[in-house]
Amino acid sequence: CPPCRAEMPGFQATYDRLKDQVVLFGLDVGPFFGLGSNEQGVALLEELGVSYPTGTTDDPQVIVSYQIYAMPSTLFMKPSGKIFTAIAGPLSPAEFAELTEELIAASKL
């Protein structure tokens, strides 16, 4: 999706800066929303030079379990697996970095 494409470079920049403090994982769920194929997702990662871990799923239960009803959706999860915050819609690089830093601080408590 165009918003996903737009926010991925900001995710990469934050990952490059904070990768020793967080785990960033990108999950391609676009095919469930009619937004391209898994192969197109892989091609996009290569085109954008994404190096943070990514994957895909063919299990629609993931969409339900994590309440992913918009594209893009970003979940910030504590080490315990509890969702710290969930954002439906695109994030600017600054918003993503700020939320990531808030998650790191909250995870140290």
C-alpha cells in the first residue's frame, strides 16, 4: 500500500539507530486486504533496502488476533507480549521514533 511504502524508510532509520534496544518485525498482511502478493512484498523490501526482519503469513487468524483492520497498522509490544499501543494508519518517521522510544522507556519499568 502507498502509506506502507512511505513509512518503511522511517522504520528503517529508527531500526538502524535503536536495533540494540528493540526488535522490529514487519509482517506483510497486504494479500488479506487485496494489496499485492507476497512476491510483490519481497520486491518492495528489496527496492527500499529494508534490513529489519520481515515475514508473511497465510493465517487469517493473525488479522483477527491482533485486530488489524487498517493498512498500515503498527503494533508496539512490550517484551511480555502485551500491546503497548496500536496505531491504525500511517506514521511519520518522527512519530514512529517517538513511540519506539516511549516503548523502550516503558519496558524498563
